[in-house]
Amino acid sequence: MKKILALLLVAIMLFSVVSCGKTENPDAPASDEKVNVKAALICLHGDSSTYDKNFIDAFKQACANKGLTADDYTIVTDIPEGTACYDQAADLAESYDLIFADSFGHEPYMIQAAKENPEVEFCHATGTKAHTEKLANFHNAFASIYEGRFLAGVAAGMKLVELHGDSEGKVSDENAKIGYVGAFPYAEVISGYTSFYLGVKSVVENATMEVRYTNSWYDEAAEKTTALALIDNGCKLISQHADSWGAPTACEERNIPNVSYNGSTVEKCPNTFIIASRINWTPYFEYIIDCVREDKAIDTDWTGTLATGSVEITALGTAAAEGTQEKLDEVKKGLADGTIKVFDCATFTVNGEVLTSFVADVDDAGDYVPETEVVETANGITFVNESAKRSAPYFNIIIDGITAITE
């Protein structure tokens, strides 16, 4: 009997040693199992807005790519830039691990919700405050869309030459005037239309641009009326930073070439659509899902690029000029290898002077006081580095050749 008890004791001790030597938690999922992630998307509008639809489509694609089912994610639309955003975010925080909001004015309400729910990750597009708020669970994201805008501008310049160029490809001043429908006079909009204009100017040196604002992100009637006013004022091509079909349909009615944003408008505007640029948010959504799943820190400021697949241009429309694709391939290569910089200070002036310094309001404290030098020189090119200090744009200079009408 004593011998049996001794053998049992030895067996128990050996079992304890083996058990203590294990490094894995027996309750943890098997190594080939994926940790469940619950993700939510808050949108300013629904999918009738080209801007919001771009986020919605990318979010669904990323969730599918990462194995999230319909039970794992939700999309909430038509959430205004106000306390409704906080209410929605706080409510979602009770059930979701990851919450993303897509509009600039959502940011303060997302920050409020993030402070109250430190165990939930809050991510926000186009925002400016993550790097100064320093919350571990609040993050900003954007992309170097100015590169996509620049490429779209190159395609627009090619169209001006095709329509109005003389035997040497020169375009008269009258025919080199283009128009732009902007939402608000914010840095995001100014950066976008300036990069587009510089792309046009790289092909048509004497190009000028008139900008008019609708003071709304989404107002189809106002966007159409504004586009028509630009056309009536002599603009030979229209582009936009606005979210509806207003401007493209105005161009189709008047047979004026159009460069849109956030997606192709060729379906409704087959005769006038040239190209569009957009941010592809799928890589970012996949990245933040992976971070939550793997318990990794999310970048405070994340900037997608052409290289990450976050900056895209659409396939050319039937209105594009002959030779446009070859030109775009050439310029895209230059952007990738750094031999072309969108905001190259040698390509524009401000009040007749070459820009040698630009102190931007990068640390957005609400006082509109600039504090950060953003002009750099690399590889012999002096340029404004739009993505160096934060993900959201901060280029807000009105350069020569652009007339912005704020009335």
C-alpha cells in the first residue's frame, strides 16, 4: 500500500511539473483561431453621398477580408457633426471594440467618447488632434490624396490641350481657365484643389482656376448651381471637393469635361467624365482590425500613400484625352521615386514670390496660430511636405493663379 501511495505521489508531482511548464493559456483560442473583433463605422451621410459611400464600401470590404461576419460589424449613417456623434459613439462602445467616424466635425465628440471608454479604440478620418490629445485609444488617419489629386489634374490638363491646344499644344488664357466646386475653405479642401491645379499647371503652364464654395459637404442643388455659375463664368473644365452628383451632372448637361472625387461618375456622365481620385480606406480598416485582434498599438497619425494602395485614381473615362494613361504612368513613377513633389516650391508663387517658408497650424489648438515649419528640401527639391507632421492636410495657402470666391 505504501508503495502504491508513493507511486501516486510521484505521478501527481510529475503532472504538476508538466502543467507548470506550459506557456499557453488553456482558455486561449487555438493558434489558428482568429480573435473576434467587433467594429463599427459612423458616417455623416448614407451611400447617396460619394464621400460616405467610399468609406462604407471600403469598410465592408475590409471586414470581409478579415473574416468579420455581419454579426461582427455595424454601419451607422446620417450622424451629424454634433452631440449625436458622441451619443452614437458612447452607445456603440458598450458592444464594439473599434469605432471609426468619417467626418471632420465628428472629432471632438469621438474624443469625448474615447476619454470615457479607454478600453475601446476610436479612430477618425481627416482629424487633427490625436497627436496633441495623446490618448492611447484615439487615432487620426488620412492619406496623401494630394498625389491622387495631382494625377487627376494632369489628366485634366491633357484634356484642355486636346480641346483647346493650338498646333504646338499651347492653350490660350481664355481656354485655360478651369473651375472648382469646394465644400468649405478648410485646409483639406484648399490642399486638394491646389494639388489638382498644380497637376493641370504641369501640363498647361498658363492655367488659372476659379474656386467657389458651397459651405456644405453635401448639397446637390448648391453644388450643381455652383458648377453652372463657374461654367457661365468661362471655366472650360470643372472639378470638385463635394459629395454629390451636382457638379458632374451640371457638366454633362453643358458638355463640359469633369474630374470628380471619390469615384467614377461615368455611369451618369459618360460624355464628360475624365478621371477621379479617391482614398481607398480598405488598407487602413484592415490595419486597425489587425491591431485590435493582435493587441497592438494603432498609429496615432496614419497616412496612407500610393505605395500602400490608399491613394487611387480611377480608370479613365471616355472623355479622357489620347495619351493620358501614358502621361499618368510617367508622373506616377516620378511621385513614387521622389523626383516629383506635388507642392514643389519652384512650380508656384504666392503674391509673386517663391515660397521659401511656410509655418503651418499643425498643432490645432483652435486658435489658428501657426507653429510648425513645413517647407523642406530633399534631393534638390524645396517643397511643402504635406504629410510630415500629421495625417490631415494643413496646406491652406491661396497660390497665384487661383481665385477663391468666398461670398
